[in-house]
Amino acid sequence: MEITKQEVEKVAKLARLELTDSEKAVFAKQLSQILTHVETLKQYDTIGVEPTATVLGQVNVFRPDITRPSLSVERAVANAPESADGFFVVPKIIEDPQPL
Amino acid sequence: MSIHKLSLYELHEKFTVGEVTATEIVRAYGLRIGQVESKVKAYITQAKDAAVAQAGALDASLKVWRKTLPMMGMPLAIKDNICTEGVLTTCASRMLGNFVPPYDATVIAKLRAQGYLLLGKTNLDEFAMGSSTENSAVGPSRNPWNLQCVPGGSSGGSAAAVAADECAAALGSDTGGSIRQPAAFCGVVGLKPTYGRVSRYGLIAFASSLDQIGPITKDVKDSAFLLGAIAGHDPLDSTSADVPVPDYLKALKRKDLKKLKVGVPVEYFSEGLDSEVEQVVRTAIQELKELGGEIKDIQLPRTGAAVAIYYVIATAEASSNLARYDGVKFGLRAKETKDLLDLYMKTRQEGFGPEVKRRIMLGTYVLSAGYYDAYYGKAQAVRTLIRQDFEAAFQDVDLIVTPVTPTPAFKFGAKGDDPLQMYLSDIFTISANLAGVPAIALPCGFSQDGLPIGLQLIGRPFEEETLLRAAYAYEQSTQWRAKKPVIR
């Protein structure tokens, strides 16, 4: 499986990762190698085989819907890169409206 | 009496009868860490001052009312991907360089409730992705048996700390061998419990269908002792199993393997296995036979698929789990960004190291439109076949015995430029995670260069008792445990 630099760029964008040019070149080569190894899985016949998502074979787990103590606002924002008045501060994501 | 040379259980016995105080324990380990840590570099964060204060308080309260608990006063080291309230938890990543968890992982809450002493947080490959600690953002730990060699990974700091007597015991996490491989490389005992045996709440997620917390200890009895303290159902982890926790120490009473059938899978003794490792492991299998085990050749025919399955499923789950690191609520945030998308992209570029990026890329690729069925779906289906291999084998045998690693500890940089080679060295440990079954690594000899070699025992789900019984019988009939590294 050959991964091109363009594919690396596309995947990096999906993964929200900015990569340098040299990282792109290295990843294209290494991902190609790894995926070539992964393709050896084709030799195993899996027709009619149920995929494994969890080994526990559990059904849904429920809990009572009751109020429990939780983190205070101060503690919840304590690790934030930027916070103010108990809120997380983020860059503006909505453009200013055009003046009418 | 050198406190740091005692096993966890021996120390517990002395503490229980008042022969040693918590303050003496912390002081002894403080001295030991001071002697060797500059060479071993097992810890990312040391918590000595807090441990001293806590030990003092513990001793004072015991004077008033003497009631001890199993882990009370016990000096432990915790892998730095397990959340400890108020104590820096970095995952050996720039991304979490300043992260101080506002809560305890469930395993920590259990240990804290018993009055354990946290000596510090141990080094790992960033986000537990790696087999050598070379992927740590703060630099690697070193193997106490040979400082030029890796301690293994990802729980390399925990294994090195135990081997170097820098703690009485440690916790690690194991996604594809991250407890067992470093335990083997450092000549200590590492147990990956059954998936669901130990709560994962507060373990910083890597691959959620594979991750499991477990003990790394100086001997098998300590492993049973510490597992008992952390195992059990947890309402905060919906994948933890509601299965009663037995008294694991009781499992050690029978010091033989009588009436146990032990399977030797031919696929684990094939090409790529170092001849020295093979010889040492085969000698150990002979010893299991002399202890009463019935040795049988078995087959796990799909073993060759394990690495490929793992690097699809683990990376897919990782790419999803690590999407949370976006520079908004906690962790690193890149400076000088022009908009929200730029903030995400640059934060993740600066925060993650090369191996984490590589795995996020691989995981994102195998989950992306057009490739999902061919890679992720296929890997999940072949994972079922691996589970069926184990189910079939365990119809026939009670235990499976294998090497832990194809070679003893390797030198720094030996596999640096070739991620696939590094991945392939996980071949013997990965299957237990894919099948969710428990497995233990324990010392079974040394290479001619004086590096430890590990023996792996794999058991049926929730049959840690059988593993511990057999491992203890083997350990007690051999002398490997007595040999200690000389750190220089």
C-alpha cells in the first residue's frame, strides 16, 4: 500500500494535525510500510465472522439517574489554558456581522 | 534491615506489627532514590515532601488507634498516565506538561483509602505508545541491569523503579504488553489482569478496548497482594466486570502445578525468537513439568495476525481518544494562532511527539471513509479469530506458557528509525490484550550479557489465581528472584 504525500495531508487535516514537510515525507513512507504489513490480514477468511468491539460481551450498562456531587467550577477550569470568571476562554468563532 | 530491599509483602508484615514506621519507610526510600535515580531516571515527578507529611500523620494516628490496612504505609510508584488528584500527571507528553488532575483514578482512590504512600509518578512512552520509554517527552528511563539498555515500555519507569528498589511496588498499564515487556526487560514481575478486572477510570485513555491497569512488583506474592488491592467492579467504569474479587494470596498456598495442563504454542517458538531466550524459556518449561504440570504442545494458528490487528485497532481507538486534546479545556494551547482551526492544528503539532502523531495518523487513516471496512472492520473480524484460538486452546489446557519478548532488552536507538520493527517486537504480548485474557511476566533466567529474560503465563479470563499459583510455584523453586542489579 503506497500512501502519497497528498493522502498524508488529507489525513492530517482530518486529524487536526499540522505537519512539517519533512514529517509528511517520513509519515508517507512509514505509513506505507505499516499498512503493507496490515494487508497481510487479507489472508484470513472472515466471511460470516462477527467483529470484536469488546471482549466482555456486555450489553448496555445503566445507572440510576440521580444527582451526585461534581467538580466545582473553580476546579473544573483550573487546568484551562485560559479562563475568566469561571468560563473557558476560546478564540472567537463567529464572525462579526456586517453592518446593515 | 535495609527497608528498600524488602518485598512489598515483607514490608507490610513489618509495618503491621509496628517493627517499622511509615516515616522510616519514606526516609529509607528517599535515601535509595537519592542514590540511584540520577542513573535510572525512573520518575517524572517525585512526591517526597507529601509522602513525608503523610507518613508522619499516619504514624501519629496509629499511636492513637492501631488499625492497619493492607496497603497502609506502603511506598508505591504510579505510572504517569494514572490520575492522582493534586499531583502532576503528564503522560510523558508536552500536551499534559502542566496537567494536575482534579480527581483520583479509582485504583488510586482505593490505595489512598488504605493509606498508601505515593513516592512519585513514573516515566513512560508518551501516552503509553512505545516499547522502550524512548518516546517520553522528558527523555528515556534506563535499565538498572545495564544503563545502556532500554527498560522496555511503555511502563518502563515503573519497571525500572521496582528493579532498582526505588519503590516497594508500582502500577503500570498494559495495552499491548506495556506491563509485561518492561517487567521482563527489568527482571521483575508484571501482571496484566483480565480486561475488566481492574477499573480504568482515571487511566488516561489510549486504546479503550485493550487498556488495563496492573501491578509491577518484586515478586509473585507482591503481585497477588497488590492486585487484590486494586481489583473489582467500579460504577465509574462501565467496562469493569461485576465479578467477585478472590483472595489472591490464598491462591499461592499450593506450591506446585499438579493437575494443571500447560500449553506450549508452537507459533511462539518460531523464527525471530532469539536462541538464548528460547533456551532459557524451554528450561523453565521443563521446571514447570517437574513441578507437576502436564506440558502439551498446542496451536494458536492466528498468532501471526496479532501485530497487524493491534496496530489498526489500537491506533483507531487512540485517534479517537486523543481528539480531546484541542487546547481548550486543559493541557497545552499553542500561542499566536489566527483562528480556532489554526489553534487545534498548532496545539496538536506542538503538544504531541512523533510516535503519537504517527499513531493518530494511522488510526485516522484506517477509520476514514473508503478504508474503514478494509482495515478497521477486517482487523476487528480477525480479532475474533484470535479470541477463538484462545477459547479453543483453553478447552484443552489451563495455562499457556510463552516467552515475553523475542530478545532481551535492546540498546538505546537500536530500533529508533523503524517503527514497524519496534511494533513487531510486541508479537508475544499483544494477543492477550486482543483476547482480553490475563497474563503474567516473571523472571526465568539471564542472557550471557547478564540481562533478564522473562517467562509469560497466559490464563483464562478471570483466572488470575491459576496464573499466580503457577508463577509462585515456579518462582519458589528457582533462584532468579535473589539476583539484583548492580547499578553503575
